[in-house]
Amino acid sequence: MSDHLHTVQAQIKAACINAGRALNEVQLIAVSKTWPAEKLSPLIEADQFVFGENKLQELEIKAPALPAHLEWHYIGGLQRNKVRKVLKHSNWIHSIDSIKLLDAINRIAGEEGVRPHLFLQVNIDREESKGGFSPEETLGAVRHASTLPNIALEGLMCIPQAQSDPEQARPSFSSLRSLRDEVSQSSGIPLPSLSMGMSSDFHIAVEEGATHIRVGSALFGARNYVK
Ligand SMILES: *Cc1c(COP(=O)(O)O)cnc(C)c1O
């Protein structure tokens, strides 16, 4: 497991060198969904402290079972009635796909005395099957988010269309980056972060400006969803 971690770290480093970026601009999020808490231990021993989960039930089991200094990123679809429970364990949410969800998080974060870091999910390839803000809606959503006192707006997130060749994801990553640049410039609102890139294509996402990469199977092996 820590061998996989070292391989992924070396690939991140190579991509940073290719792109003339500093290694500390890229945060690796180890996506531990479907794996039991004990599977995370070798990574924690190798100083990987940032993990990603996409289901509340799993977050609620693993976070209390593992060291308190870990940082949990919530990367899955989020219903408003689960926000309070997610915020108990996670101060980072990557999957904000509606104004209603933004407002709910702002209200509940205020009640709980926390200030979560948020990414707005953008449906960058305009897929029917995917949620998220359209590129056209993103400026309005960013402006709205910037008025909310109890959240820290980090930036934009995308999940590009599945491709056989990871190079084919490059235009989606560069579109998200351009959209971030345009929206930030026209609104004057800083959007420092871009959450993009998964196991098959994180090296390309890093070359295109990713600051947060969400990597699961390259670290843990293939997932088996059948319980
Ligand atoms: C599962 C998941 C990932 C990680 O996928 P891998 O291909 O295993 O790296 C990244 N982002 C999101 C939103 C996910 O649900």
C-alpha cells in the first residue's frame, strides 16, 4: 500500500516538474471509499493524512476509528438533510451542486460554529447524467457563495467524462481552469483551488493546474462494490 503511495507521489512530482509547478501546490486526497478503516493505516504511517469519502455512512464509521488529526474531504453527492452530520467529521466538501445546498451549509455551519472549505462542482463536459453547475451558472454561484459568511469558497471541482485515453481528459481540465480564471477575474473573488484528476488522469490534471487530486484505486487497488 505504501509502495503505491510512493509511486503516486513520484508521478505527482514528475507532473509538477513538467509543468514548472511547486510540489506543495498539489494536495493528494487518498480516496478510501469502500475500504475499511484498517486499510488506511499503512498510508497514515507513511504520513498521508488527507482522505476522501463519498458516503456519510462510511465517513461516520472511519473518522472516529482513526487518528483525530486526519483531514476528511467529502467528495460525493450531498443531500441537505445530511449536511450537519457530514460537518461533524469533514471541513472540506468538493461536491456543491446547488444554491440551496450552499445556503444550507452556510446556515448549519453557522449553528455549529465551523467554516467549511467548499468547491463548486461544475458539469464541465455538459453531461446529461451528471450534476453540478453549468459553466454559465458558475459565475452566479460564485458570487452567491462569496456573500455567505460561514463558508470558505476554495474554487471549482469537476469529474470529466470517462475516457479510454487519459489524454482525452486534458481539454476538460484546461476548460475548468480557464473558467476559474475568467470567473475569478470578472468577479474579483479569489478562487485559489481546482479539485480535478483521479487515478487514471491525475498527472494530466496536475499539468493543467489541479491543486487537489482525488486518487482512490491507484492507492488502494480496484474497488469491489459487491458487499
Ligand atoms: C471514487 C472517486 C474518486 C477516485 O476515483 P479513482 O478512479 O479510484 O481514483 C475521485 N473523485 C470522486 C468524486 C470519486 O467519487
